[in-house]
Amino acid sequence: MAVDMEQFRRDGHRIEKWSVGWMVLSLAMWAWFGYRLLKNNDQGFGRHAEDTHALVGILALAVIPTIIAATTTAYAQVMFRLARQAKSAVG
């Protein structure tokens, strides 16, 4: 069974691009959460129950792309490491 190091590198680059996209989405959602939190603090935190619930919802939604971004980044690094090991095993 031949290990195709070029395939590992191509997959690593493709996954790394997806990782950057997830990271941008994650940062945008965290910025939205921070904006809403600071805006809510100006009005007095906890005065409006729906504002507090909205903040918790935004926080919960922001965690999902953050986890996906971390996972895809780690997976891309694994693919690059496999490509290096395949190259050293071949030559």
C-alpha cells in the first residue's frame, strides 16, 4: 500500500482553508457577542430578561464554530505531519 504524500498535503491545505473560514466566522460571532454585552452593560446588565437570554444564545452559538475551527486546525496539522512522515519513509 503506497502512501501518497502529495494527497496528504493537498488535503491539509484544503482543510486549512476551511479552518480559516470557520475561524473568521467564530471571530465575527465573538465580536457580535462582545458588542451586545457592552451595549447591554451601558443599559444596566440584567434589567431586561430577553437581552440576557439573547446574550446566552449568542454565546452558545459562538462556541460551535470555535470548536469546529480548533478541530479543523488540528486536523490540518495532522495531515501535514503525515505528509512529512510519508516523505521521510519514502526517501
